[in-house]
Amino acid sequence: MSGKVSLRDKFYGCIAGAQVGAAMGAPVQGWSWQEIAGRYGVLDKLLPYERVWSRPAGTTESGIERQKLLITAICERQDRVTAEDVRTIWNSDLRRINAEKVMEPFDIGLMALANNGLPARDLGKYCDYAGLNSFAGYCHPVGLINAGDVKSAVRDAFELGQLYQASRSYGVKWSGVTAAAIAAATKPDATIDSVIRDLYEHCDYSDVGAQIDGYKYGYLRDNVLEELDKGLALTAGCTDFEQLRQAFDRTYHGHGVPYGNSFANEVVTKAICIVKMVHANVHDAIIAGVNMGRDTASVTALAAGIAGALSGGASLPQALVAQVDLAASANKYSCSKKTIAAQADGLYGAFQTRLRSINSFVGEMLG
């Protein structure tokens, strides 16, 4: 990175990286890296694909729909949001007939429960997939509304993650890592190394002093930081994605179960290692993530989103953003047709409103 990156550009780079990355990774979602290499050599462009319906190049997938719902909730609240706030947006913005075209089956089940009066933080107890990256792979907006405030980002991820998974699941814990990484990346002069230091400070859930909403989560550590340690050590000598994907083959090769390549620990660890290897270049993070194989959409969305929160959107070709915007405008099933820039600006505006409120309170109390 060179030159000062504005906070507004960090917001844009994060959302642009996530949504372009997801769109490029979606056509080869679930493929092995060998299959991708055999078919495309190096995949570096947006492609059309068939999933329930014929999707034009640049179309995103279920994870970005979850992200868009979260963005809408934050923009309406103009502040941090609760699980109840997000559930309200589910009920107002999701039509089942549309959701069935763009969301996963478990999303449809949770949506039905959301209409039945259960407390929002209880919904995730009824999802069969406690360790998935359903939220961890796409909760970038939680980090952005908490820009610079890593501790609050982790707290919000634990609150909101319970819409998708039970509170004690490692899917929720890794959501805390994602939100922390984004919030840390928005700090002035942040680097991937400073982000990783913040993760080690705020995501050691075994710290007896660490509390989330008044509850101690010491029993929740379950090797989160140890797994990140191992991933960083494993890939420390990698200089390109070909080396990175082969190194990870030794650790992550689950299959034979539903969503076997989409568990949060794998996706988040890979994403952070990609960002470190590419020095937070958003376009390079996208190419690396797309060609990694397995959960290409989620890994790429997360790696490019963290990179974008660090370095802004300068390295991302505008033609890719324009194609994703075009596909979104034509997607009659999506919960939002807003452009990437409009979504990022909405989040940035909400953060500015939150900041003004904090400053007003501080001024009042200090007299």
C-alpha cells in the first residue's frame, strides 16, 4: 500500500472486494483447485453460471444476500444493530418465493422461524449447521459500523451470529474474528500485521477478563487462535496462490457431509493468510481466493473484503465493479439492487452518524 487511504475508501474497498470476490468465486464454488486449473488455468474474470436459475456474469450468491440484509439494517438504524433489528429486516425485505432462488435451504428455514415470534437470538439454535461460515464469511458490515472499535465488533458478531448458529458454536466464534479483522483494518495506517495483532488481543476468548454482553466465554476458545497460528505458520513461505492452496490441502480437505468445504474456521483462516501473502492488494486477493478451490465464493469475499478495508478500492478494476452492479440491477430475486458504492456510502454515513452521537455524548458529559 502507498499513500493515505481515507476511511470512506476503506468502506468502499471492503464492500467492493467482498461482492466482486463472491461473484467471481461463485461459478466454481465447491470445485477443487485442480478442477479450476484444468478448466481455466487461472480464473481471473466474472463468469455466468447456473444455480437454480441462469445467472449472468457478476451475479453474487446467498452470502452476499445475507450481507445486504445486514447493510440495510445498519443503514436504517444508523448505528450498531441487534439481532432483533436484523430479524425485522428479514421479515420486511425477504419474500420466500425470492429467497428460494438466492438463499440456502437453511436460510429459508430460519426465515420461517423469524416470522414465528421466537427471540431473534434463539433462531440459530434451530440451524443444523453450527460451524458454517454463514455469518463469519459475510459479516463485514459489523466490522465497518464498529470501525476502529475492535472490542465492540466482536461483541456485535456474537450477538448477530446467533441469528444463524447457537451461541456456543465455533461458527459464531469465527464471526468474531471476521468482525475484528474488518474493524482493525479500518484504523488509520493499519497493516495486515497490525490486524493480526488485534486478533490476538481481542479474539482470545479464553481470557477470563473478556466478556461479551456480560457473559464470560472462556469455554469458547476451542483453538481459534491456535488454528490461526498454524495457518500463518504453514503458509509463511508461500509467495503465490499455487503454493498457498497446496499447503492448505494438508489441513483442509473435508468432504462427504453437507457444506463440507464451507466451515468458518477454514474460510477465515485461509482469508487472513491470503491477505498477508498479497500485502492487502484487493485484486490479488480476489485472484488468489477464486483459484484456491473449495468454498471459493466465501474465501474470496472475506479475503478481498479485509484487503479492501486495509487498502481501499484502488487496486480493483472498475469494470469488475460495474459488472457486479449491472448483474445486481437485473437480479429480480435479490433483496437489494443498490450499487456497491451506494451500499458502502450508506454504511459510511451510518458510521458518521454513530460517531457524531458519541462525540455529542462525550461533549455533554465533559461539560
